[in-house]
Amino acid sequence: MSKLIAALIAGLFAAGAYAQNPPGASSQEQVITNTKPQDRAQDKVDARPQGQVKKQGGDEPKSAQSDAIGTGKSAATGQARVDAREKKNPNKAPAKQGGTPDSPGAK
């Protein structure tokens, strides 16, 4: 009985190994897809100009995700509000950045 189970397990391992790749072919040699859309996509990739490297970005953020203030319409509106507030009260000191002044850790 144990020899039968051992032979069955060995057979399952052999069948599993055969199902992975046909003999004589590696996974790198097999074409994943050879459909028309895949061919068009590959032609599009091959048609891109080679050797051009994007210019390295400077220290100014170019996207809203990496910019804490923002670069769009909302940032301009906010800055306009700040300018109007400062124009209305020119002698008022700007607010301090920080926590609650009455808390014991603030002193």
C-alpha cells in the first residue's frame, strides 16, 4: 500500500513538472501573446525615439502631489485672499505658527 502511494505521489510530481513547460522549451522562448493588438502595441513601443532622456527636474515641484502649496487656481485664490487680508490690516502682525498658547508645553 505504501509503495502504491509513493508511486502515485511520484507520478503526480512528474505530471506537474511536465505541465509547467513542454520539454525543450523555456518560459523565455515562449511567446506570451501573438495577437494583433499585442503586435500593434509592440510596434508602437518600437516606434518611440530611442536615446532621448528626460530633462532632470529642478527644485521646483511640477505636480500638485509634490507641492505643498499648489500651483493651480486654488493656490492663486488663496494667495489673493492673503494679500487682501494684509492690505486691509497692514499693521497687524502675522499669526504665529504653533499650538495652543495656553497649554503648559507651549511655554
